[in-house]
Amino acid sequence: MKLGGSVITDKAKPFTYRSDVASALAEEIASSDQRVVVVHGGGSFGHTLARQFGLSSSAYSKSAAGVAQTRSAMYELNQLVCKTMIEFKLSPYPFAPFDLLSRTPRQAASAWLNGLLRAGVTPVTFGDVCSYPGGFRVLSGDTIVHQLSTILPPERVVFAIDVDGIHEEDSTVVIQEISPARARRLRIQRGDDATGGMSLKVQIAAKIAAAGTEVRFVSGYRRNEFAKALKGLEFYGTVVRS
């Protein structure tokens, strides 16, 4: 499950957490009887500072102050998300993504995540700023979803976003179902955040669906549709499948 930063925060107001929206989504996850791994975006916490300091997923930065402040904001948002989940008995288990995804063998990472799920906790991770030989770069929550889907092949992947589904940039009509091949060809506005916006999400969805896992895009503001998407039921939104 990817909880979009534009859903759980107000991107027009720096450092504004939408506790009401996050609570509604957490309640639906808790009542779904699904074992879920949650990834959340940065929204008006991480992206606000990433833009200020020139951090992105496409170029390296050596701004120590930018790294420190952006990471601090992401940990602050993660704490808020986890506190909301605790209110609904979800038992979140937060973890930073970089070490698991880059330094842990795939089989060991899969065993670790499965162990957490069997223990009844909900693994929670988030977009982060990571250290590489060339400097620091944003590791997008969407990229993390893709990497996790290769480590722990899920029954489905759900993106909770701030619109009803996927549509091309010159249309407002939601595409109900789309193949990975067509998804790769869609003309979608990239957006102005630090990690590629909707365009990246669609490209990631195409890769996941091509590997055999269904991907669903649903509005995080429509809790009933979100609940149906999470459970694998028919819903209003977009399905990407082979």
C-alpha cells in the first residue's frame, strides 16, 4: 500500500498533516483483514525541504543541511502516520528503507518482512534521502514500492492518490483498466515534486504489473472505494494488469 504524500498531507501548506484523511485510511486498513506493508510519501514535509535544498531522485546533492532537515521532516511525518495507525490497533513497525533495499540479500529481506507480517505488525516505510558514492539522493516512495514488490511479491499493490485514477494529460476521463504496455505510452504530466509525480507512479505500476502483480490506483479521499481496492473488490479507479 502506497499512501500518497498529497493525500496524507496538504501540499499547499508546508508541514500540514491531514490527520482526518490518515485516520480514515488507517481505519479501513485495520478493518480489511489484509496483511499490508505500508509505504508513505513525503508530501508537504519531505518535498517542501527537498525543493528548498535542491534534493531530488534524479541528481546528487552534497547539501548536508538539506539532507539533515529533509530526513528529520520525513521521520516527523512517519511518526505522525504511525501514531494514527496505533489509534486503530494496526501495530506499525516503522523502518528506514535504504539498508533493507540496498544492503540486505533479497531472501533475507523477504524472510524479515514475512516474519513481521506473521507477528501481526504492519511494516511501515517511507521516501527517504540516501547516501551514495556520488552524494545524496532522494529514494522515492514509489521506487520503494517497486523494490518491495520484487522482494515480497504481493497479491496486489494499491496506490492511494489525490485523484480518482489515471488519465492522460489532455483528458479528465479516468481509465478503468490498462495494460503495462499502454501505461508506458501514456502522456502524463510529470509534476513538480522531487520524485517524478504521477508519471513515475504509472511507470512503476507498469513494471509491477508486467511482472504479474495487479496494481490499483484509487482516491485516498474516497474511503469506501479505497476499502474495496484494498480488498480486491471492484472499485472506482484504475487497474493496471497484464
